[in-house]
Amino acid sequence: MTGSASRTFAEERRAAIMDMLERASSVQVADIAHTFGVSSVTARADLDALASAGKLRRTHGGAVSLHKRLTVSVQDQRINVNVDAKQAIARAAIELVHDGDTVFVDSGTTALEFVRMLDRRSGVTVITADITIADFIDESLPGVTAIMLGGELRQGHRYLYGPLTMAALRTLHADLAVICPGAFVANRGFMTDFPQMAEIKTAAIHAATRSTTLMDSSKLGARGTYCFAALDAVDSVVVDQDEKGALADALNALPEDAKRPELMIASV
């Protein structure tokens, strides 16, 4: 197929995708791939091009119409926030993963960017309560095994929580826990705003041999209600920058006999 023919076919396909959105308000990558006989990579490229042209809104698994009212998850609302920083953090954090590792992966958009990097490793197993992450693994990472924790769905957030989630975590062990705080507060530690999620994060750290936190610099000094771990409870902290020295100061303030997590500054 010539370059001009390929471009024409792509334009026709993208016009048809917009017709699908007008009828259904949302569309999934898998639906596009099946309907047009293209790969998931091509389907995502079509959606990215249409999003760049301002014709639709991208979500983790597909896209939604800009013209019809639709409930969008909190994760999807944040998908385009601090993207470069989150991707840089994910690239740095993947160095903590070894072939064959079992990794607990937290919920959130930074966690999803981390999971996108797992095709660089082999034989990895992911434990997660996050539905979006499980969907991505099922759709795009055939070499990764996923263990989905049970529990109650927190509507609008696409993750599971509660007694069933906690019971599952008590039976599992991970080589690495990848945790995404909502905030870091000096003299308190890593924070989140949902108490049941705080329980999951704490339990995941205790269930893993090693643990790391991934957070972009907007989380430093941000608001948080529930502390799930002190700074010295993790083995490393990955951020895009520590411009005001909040983490460096907190590390220096730790007692001499405390564990000192490695501070990893990701290059954006």
C-alpha cells in the first residue's frame, strides 16, 4: 500500500470511528480493532490522532465523545495531567523490576504508566486491585500474568477495596510493591484521601520484600487525610523533581538508625 493510500484509509477509518462515537458516546480500542481488522496499536494511534485534533477525549481503554454527556472515571479525568513527569517516573521505576518478579501495582494514572513499561521485562506477575490496569494487561501485555484482587468496586475510581481485598493481600507475597501516594506531608509521611485505600497501600508494603513510591512533584506538600506509611517504611521514592527540597529535608531529618529510602529523581 502506498503512503497516500495508507493515509486515505486511515482518514476513512477515523471518520468511521467518529460515527461510532456519535451513536454510542464511547468506544473501546478492542472494538475499533475488531471492527476494522487493525491492531490495537493502530486503533490507539487513530484515537490519539483524533484526540490531538480536538475531536474526542481519550480514556485508558478508548475514548469518549465531547458532545454527549457521559460519566468519566476519576482516573480518566487525570490521564492528561503531568503526563511527561509520570512517564519519566515510570521509566525510572522500571529499573527496580527484575525478570520473573511478582509486583503489586497500586491504582492511578502513574501506576498505569509504570505498567506500560513492563513489556521491557519477562516473566512478570502483577497483583492489583485496579480494573484499568488489569484491562491494559489483558489487552496489551500477553507476557504479563495478572492476579486481580477481589473486593467492592469504588464507583468512579475503577478499583476494588474492602475486606475481600485485604483478605487476598494476606495470602500473597510480592517482590516489589509499587505505591502511588496522593500526597507527601512532611513529619507525617505518604498520604491518601480514602481510608480503605490507605489500608490496601499499607498491607501491600507489608506483603512485599521491597517497596517504592511513585509520585510527581505536585504531590509534595499536597493535601492528604490518611497517612498509610512513614518515609522510612519504603525502600525508594521516585519523583520527577524535588525542587523545594521537601523530600531531601525529610530524609535528612530521619533518625540515624532509621532506614533511608533511596531518592530517585527521574529525568523528564
